[in-house]
Amino acid sequence: MRYVVTGGAGFIGSHLVEALAGAGHEVVIIDDFSSGKEENVQALVGAPGSRVTLVQATIEDFSGLLEHFEGTDGVFHQAALVSVPRSVEHPLASNEINLTGTLNVLVAARDTGVQKVVLASSAAVYGDLPGQPRTEGMPTDPLSPYAVAKLAGENYARVFSRLYGLSTVSLRYFNVYGPRQDPASHYAAVIPRFMHCLAHGRPPVIYGDGNQTRDFIYVKDVVAANLLAMEHGAGGTFNIGSGTATSINDLARTLIRLFSLPIEPVHAGAREGDVRESTADISRAEQVLKFKPAYGLLHGLEEMKEAASRAG
């Protein structure tokens, strides 16, 4: 099969490309390197007999998408401006990339005869409404421009399935973690940020009281969910998480034990746009896609720490 992965040099995208290439598929990576890194996929592109092609391009370029989607069986749409805080600071950029870019992908897929598009959505669409764990049928209440764009992208995908017959699946990722997450960015996710601090002997910084909960899911489980979504005939929206709630305080304590450091976390003010609780009900993905997470939190953190050690 021939697949396109937008954002394929990014954190999740590069793991997805790795899995697709390992299964013998032809893969075209589209990435503008605004957050993705060429080094994440360099070995795949340059390997002997590789069927992986890297194209430096943006999803804002519709004509470019048309060119690269020709002859493609399926598209994994991972490209995004992925930070909630950054979307709060830059709502126009968030809309242009996360919504207009998604619409470009859908239209280009329709116009070039792509069979299926699997889109990366987000648990951020649920906002802070009461009710845990989150089910796909619950009301949504996005609290940031990022979440607004992700929800609108889901609706576009649904409409394209109904109007044009383009098969689409939207995967609502909860808190994805794993190797290749960038800890250096001001907008870095909590796990790589904590691990970076601890690796340098510094205490992790918790925003707010630390009692807020998240559903952490390892990147390899997210890749498995994407592959199942592409292979399965079903469409629609699915939660992709571990189904387990972990407080930020508990996460910090687990990582401190993993690093064997006599350290206590420090606290800072809560961040605007953050939700208080977020846990996935993954029963629909389990029943329909046959998705089952293979990694518990500690297992994933250990593997992530080992990967960081190997990378130096």
C-alpha cells in the first residue's frame, strides 16, 4: 500500500512512519519541520531499499497536497500546531494550521481518490464538563483555539464521509508520551519536561496543585490504534487512551522513583486553558477497532528513559 503521513517527521508521525515502513508499505512523509525533525526519519529515508520519501512541504499548500496524494491509498493526518498554550497565544496560526490545513487534507484526499483518511484529534474537545471517563457521545466544550479547531476538523471529516463518500476516522488522543518528544520547548508535554528536569538533577515543575488528572498513553499504542483505524472498515470518532487516570502529583512521584533521586517537585501557577480531569473510556475502540493498549504507564516510562539513554 501507499500511505501519506502528514507531520511524519514529528513525534507521533515518525513512530507511525517507522511502523508502516517496517510492514513494507510505501510511505510519503509531508512535514514542514516547524516542530518535526528530519533526524527522526533520516534513517528510514536513507535505508537501503527504503520505500520512504520525505517531502518538505506544508499542509497549507493545497496544490502540493494534490500532487503528493496522487496514487495514495490512505492518509494519516498528524500535522498540527499541537500546543494548547501556543494556540491561546496564537489563535490565527492555530486556526490556519489545525483547521484550514485539515480541510486542505480532506479536499485533496477527495479529489485524488484516496480511500481513507485517519485524523489525529484530541481529548481537548471535551473541555472541563463534568463526567469521567469521557465517552465519544458526551457533549464537548473546547476551552482553547486548539480544541476548537480539532473539533471542527472532526466535523469536517464526518461531513466529507456523508457528502463525498470519503472514509474518515478521527482519533481523540489523550496524553501521548514516548521517545522523540521535545522537552526543550516552552510548550513541551508534561512527561518529557519532567524527565528532562530529572535527568539533569532538577525538580519537576507542576503547574497548579498537581491533583489534576490525565490519561497517559504510550506512543506505540497510539500507532497501533492508527493502523487498526486505517485497516478497519468502520468510520467515526474514537477515544485513544489507556483508560486510567493519573494525577500529575502521582506522575511526578513515579518518575522521581524511576530516576532514584532525593527530590521533591515544585509548584507554579495553573496554566490558562488546561482542563482539570481527563480520562478516556476506550470501550468503543476496544469493541470496534479491537484496540487494546499494550503499555502500562511504568512500562512506557521505563522504555522512554532507556531510549533517551541510548540517544545520549
